[in-house]
Amino acid sequence: MIHPHTRIQFISDEMGYGVFATHFLPKGTITYVKDSLEMEITPEAFEGYTPEMQEVIEKYSYIDEKGIRIVSWDFAKYVNHCCNCNTMSTGYGFEIAIRDIQPGEQITDEYGIFNISREMELQCHHNNCRGRLSPNDFDAYYRQWDEQLQDALAKLLAVGQPLLPIIDPKSREEVMAYLQGKAPYRSVYSLKYFFQFASNGIGVRK
Ligand SMILES: [Zn+2]
């Protein structure tokens, strides 16, 4: 579920739609929660779809640490990637604003955490654009992402959090314990899915 203070907007034929903030969302705001309504497609179920449907699913899903493709039931699936993103997935089943987001600003994500199974060309037009999204990005960048995430998580209890009650109780308990210094930090690396590649190029579980 995407933060209530967001809306969907058409950007261009090239980019399609994007998600934009309607209010100021301070750093530390939970912007998306993987809730119990999300559609879950197992690797086996995915292989049963036609190539045309697989393309649609690939476009709108991310892959979790179990290899399951998650398709959001709301417009969270329209959040675009940016190499200078303003929100990022945590190891706790939610995404967080890693810097202040102004009203009207596009909400963007780090797709390197989404376990893509093959390289993807990027069109985020940012100065430091990586150009291509690679399955190797997870290993290359997770330390940097963890630094950004820990910095944002430190603000979690200091800002308004309409999505906090939506987080599943176990994950909520775990993040609270971390913030109180009673549990270790759960690295974003816990979201990495270890692929092996079938002959058709589709990643399947090891
Ligand atoms: Zn980029």
C-alpha cells in the first residue's frame, strides 16, 4: 500500500505513469508497505503464464527474497526507478523516504533491490545515472543502501506515519526493537533472492 499523500500521474509515452507526493513527506516517512492484499506470483505460477502476460507481470512487479513476484493492488506499482531515488526498500517489509520529499515531487525507488533477473536499460536521466540496472547491483551497492536506510530509520518515530499500523506485527516489533537498541539492524541484503537461470533465461529458485 502506497502512502495516502500520493497520486498517480501520466508523465510521457516513454516513461508512462509515475507516483507524485501531494504533501510534504519528511525523511523517515514510511512510503510503501508490503501488505496482505498484494498479489503474489510464485516462480512456478509465473512460468504458467503466456509470454505476453509474463511481460506485463515483469513490468509491474518486484521479486521478494523468496523469488515471489509481488504485484501491488494499488498504484504503488507505478513508482519509477531513479539512480538518485528518494525512497528505498528496507529489510522490514516497507519502504522509507531517505530524504525530504516536496509536494509535487515524483516518488522514486531503487530497482536494484527488486531482484531483477536480467539487465534493464535505465532512462532516469539523472546526472549519475548508472545507465543499466544489473542483477549485480545488489552486491555492489547494498552497503551504501544500508547507510542511507539506517540514517532514514533513525527518523521513523519523529515523523507522521499513517502506514505504520499496516506493517505486519512481527516486522513492526522487529524494527521497534532495532530502534530501541534491543535488536540488530536487518540489512537490506536480507531481501536478496538467489537466482539460478533456466535455459529460457527466466530466473528460478536455487
Ligand atoms: Zn539512472
